[in-house]
Amino acid sequence: MEIMTNQRFRKAGKYLRAFVIFSLIGVATAIILASGILLYAKLLGPPTLAVPQSTLFYSDDGTVIGESHNGQKRYWVELDEISPYLVDATISIEDRKFYSHNGFDFKRIAGALIADIKAMAKVQGASTISQQYARNLFLAHEKTWERKLKEAFYTIRLEMNYSKKEILEGYLNTIYYGHGAYGAEAASQFYFGKPANELTLGEASILAGVPKGAGIYSPLVSMENAKKRQKIILQTMVTSHYIDKNSANAAITEPLTIVGKHLHTKTSTAPYFQDAVRHALKTELELDDRTIELGGLKVYTTIDLKQQAIAEQTIERLISKDSEIQASLVSMNPKNGHVKAMVGGRNYEESSFNRAVQAIRQPGSTLKPLLYYAALENGFTPSTVMRSEPTTFRFDDDRAEYSPKNFNSQYANEEITMAQALALSDNIYAVKTHLFLGVDTLVNTAKKFGLSTKMNKVPSLALGTSGVRVIEMANAYSIIANGGKKVSPVLIKRVENYKGDIIYENKEEAFPILKPELAFVMTQMMTGIFDPKLNGYTSVTGRTIINDMTRTYAGKSGSTDTDSWMIGYSPQLVSAVWTGYDKGQSIHLTADKSYAKNIWIRFMEDAHKGMPIKGFKPPKGTVGVYVNPENGKLATDNCPIKRLTYFVEGTEPTEYCTDHLLYQKEAPAKKTKPAKKPWYKKLFDWT
């Protein structure tokens, strides 16, 4: 008997020792495994907290004009930009021990585990805020053990690498509140029409209840359920000592105004401009599509909402609804190149093709100011004369003859000045100037003025037969308008990432590329298209809109068989308007030919309302003298017409007009003695 008892003790001891050994091995394995997991988590470093967020586009005054997202509206805000009521309500209902645990509430986990075992299914959750944040960032929401293990690992990484404040901020910015609203800011705007930092206790306690089930507890789905959930949350806040009972009771009876509308939508405000901004983000800032669309960027643009509305309304009002003609408009601040308005077509929904930046169309005579600037650089002045008459240009290098024509085949059939030629848009004068300077000169000048399209080295280039973009023509005129300083079209002033860090800021400064005195002389000549007294003719190209002008503008119109243009400026604003048909069909109707000018003057007049009236100020190195516009000579008291004309100092005319020494009310007889031809005129004695 004693022997049997000893054997039993020895056998029990053997099992006990085995149990202890295995237990120690198990504990050691668990410790090693846990240490390995922690070490691996540490080696991996902090997981990225980036989540898809809405990118917002702002006008120049800070108004949101558009938004890009993938159906998840989320605007990241810092924790101190969220109402403390919502923060406290969320912690009290979701994770009371948030600040004391290391990512896991083991007491809640044990309770949930027991409930799951009893039900033989996953029926109860015990996830902390850290675990929920890990799930929102990295995982799907199915209730499986595999997902829970992954969730636990990501939770460890979050807790190891981020502070409680960072985790709580991330959670409140990623949690889903229903109706496409992700995060506290988007939810607050949607439900209550206000930013998250302005939520009252009543509003915050309603909002904190939605994530448990938006389809059940959203006040838009069931106000009854939402209020029941609110009472539970307010009670937990009292229990957790965040508020007292009186505050809870007041919150329950607080009147609520539910908006149920997202504050920012992908609006129709300046849709062509927004497309151009997205293109600039991709090509100029080299951001990828996902970052642009879902990176939570804040893109501060140059668009002026007042000018944009004027541009869109003017085009819609002035072009007949029955017409198929298209239109585009770009306005810019000439001092810095900021684009203030952009219209790329008459109906974005029907055609998103942006005619302001994508279309390449012949500029016609709007290219002449660039040609004549080059002429000024090469010794021409506003008083330089050439003969305007039907001319055939013949070349000795087997090139075909060229016989340009003026509009309606109207010619002065006498010598005219460069100032007159510009005002009348005389094509013969332009081609003669172009050939005298050499065809390379205009090509190089166009590049200097920022035109990037190919310029054909042909005689007709002087008449704008090579295609250009509207935005580049507006920019070219800006360079003249600002006195010769190089600017480029600017659409974006600043870009911030979702954290508020500035990742791009436009700091380009204008720098001189033209002689300011020549730029001013060019500007002053361009005011002549609105001055019927320039030469006694009534055919200056801006005559039809002179009566609509309330201030001084400089500009130039242009037309081809298929395109109609008007570009001009004041000291404060440049605008370029193009009208025509997408398929390049000819413009036959008189009304269609007048659209560009009428749109331009109405836009300029309305856009300038509230701006001070400013004239073009002559810079140093220029001198203004009164000349007889018919011959460019110094005017006398007897000249019936005289015009103040500016020249680079030292190039002003010194010869007085003698045509009107015997001037009376009747027009004097024509001179019979031909004037002596200047040296450059002899080069163009083509017939």
C-alpha cells in the first residue's frame, strides 16, 4: 500500500514538473513572441496617418470655389479646432480609459470575449479609440479574428509612435458620421452648417452618437433614435465628470437646427479655371493625381469671383442662344500675371474643352502690337510713314508672290504713319514692316512675349496667321501694360497640405524684359484704336465701342475668316476675348463678327466699377508732343486735327506740318509735289 502511494506521488510530481516546465516554456515563448512583436513594430516605425481627404480650391478672397473627393468628404482639422464637447462626448461613449490604457482595454476585451463565446459568434465589440483609428486607417470593417489580430498590431504601432493627442485627433478626423461625411469637421458642416469648433453641447452629443450606426442614429434618419442615443451619451459624460446633470438636462432640451447639406460641393464656379488649376498642379507642381484629388490640399488661387461672374454673365447675355459660336475670355492683373477670370466656353456641361488655354487659333491683327514693338526697337517711331495701297510682294528666292489685302479692300492710297496703321489695322503697312525687320524678328519677339506656339516664318505672320492661345495673348499684352516687365500667367498663389504646411507658394517677381519707354509708346499708340480723331478717318477699329467707354484703354482687335478677337487693357486690368467656331468655319454674320468687341468692352466696364480711373503714366525717357496725325509731323496752330503723341526722347519729330499754313474752313487742295521718300521707304517700292 505504501509502495503504491509513493508511486502515485512520484507520478504526480512528474506531471507537476512537466506542467511547470511547459508553463515556463509557454511564458518564455509568449514573452519572446511579445518582445518580437514589439521589436518588429518598433523597427517598422510609425505607420503613415495619411487618409483620403477632400482637396479644396479657394478664390483670391478665401471663398471655397470647388472641391475634389472620391465621395468621402473629409477636412482635416487640429484637435483644438474641434469643440471640447464633442471630444469629451466621444471619449465618454467610445473609450473612457483612453488616456490610461496603452491601446487596449483588457477588462472590456474579456467581457466581450465571454459574450462572444456564449453566443458562438462575434456579437460584442470592445475596441478602444486607438483600435478603431487603426481600423479606419488600414483595415476593412469585417468582424473576423484575422482582422482583429491585424488591428491589434497596428494599434501597437500607433501607441508606440504617436501621442494620445495625435491619435485622438486622427480618430476624430477619420471616423464616419454618415451621409458621406468623414471626420468631425465635415460632419459638423453637414448636420449643423458650422465648423466643428462651434458645436454646442446639444449638437456635439447628437453628433457623437452617429458613428455607432449612421443608418440608425443620424438625426436625418430618425430624430427619435438620435435623441435616445444623445441621452445615453450625456449620462456617460456626467458619470465621467465631464459635465454636470444641469448641463445634461439643458442639452437634451436644446433646440436643434439640422441642415443636412454639405457646405462645399463640386460647384460650377469657374469650372474651366478649376480644370486649368488642376492641370497646373500636375504639370507645374508635379503632383500626382491622387494627391491632387484626395490629398487634403488647400489650393489658394488667383480667381476674382466678381470678375468671373461678370465674364460668364456677359458672354451668356451678349451671344445669341441660337448661335453655335463659341467664346473664351481671360483677364489678368498686368502687374503680377494673376489670372482674375477665365471662361473656356459657353457651356462646360456640354463641352469641357478649355478654349482659353487649350485652343490654338489665329490671332489676326492682335499680333501687330508685338510686331510694332519690335519696329520701335529697330528705329521706327509712331510718325514713321509708309504708303498704304494694294501691293504685291515678289521675292527672288522662288517664293510665291504675296498680295495681302486690307479689310473690305480699303486703302489710304497715301502715306500713313505707324500710329495710323495700328489704329486702322492696315495690313500693307504691317507686312512691309515685317519684311523690313526680317521674318525672324517677329518670331523671336513672340517668344520674348511668352508665346509658346510655333510661328511660321512667312510674310503673312505679320497678319497673325500662326495660331496662339488666348491666355498667352493676354499675358503678352500684360507685359506691354506693366511697362515691359516679364510676367507669366499665375493661377495658384499658394498650396498647403492637409497639415497646413505650405508646399508651394508663388514668389515670382516681374523683371524688365522690354524698354519701359518703348512699352509706353506702344501703349499710347494702342489707345489710338479708340480715337477717331487720330487721322480724320472714322474707320479706327475700335470705333463701334467708343461710346461705351468711361476710361482710357489701350487695345487691339483682330479677325480672320474664322476668328474674332479683342484684347486690351487699363493700368489695372488686361482682358483677352476670342470668339469663333470650334470647327473653324467662317464667320459670315455681322453680329457674329462684333461679339468679341462687345463682350470685351462690357466686361472691362463692369469689372472696373469701383476701381479708380487711372491713365497711363509716361516713364522717364519719353516726351509727348502734339502732331498732325495725318503725317506725323509737329502740329501747328493751323492744323485742324492734332493729337498728343509720345516718343522716346530724342526721336520725336522736329519738322512742323506745312500742309495747313493756309488752312481755312474749306479743305485745302491736295499737294501735287510728291514728298521725298525716306530711306526705308525706298526698300518697299513694290507694286
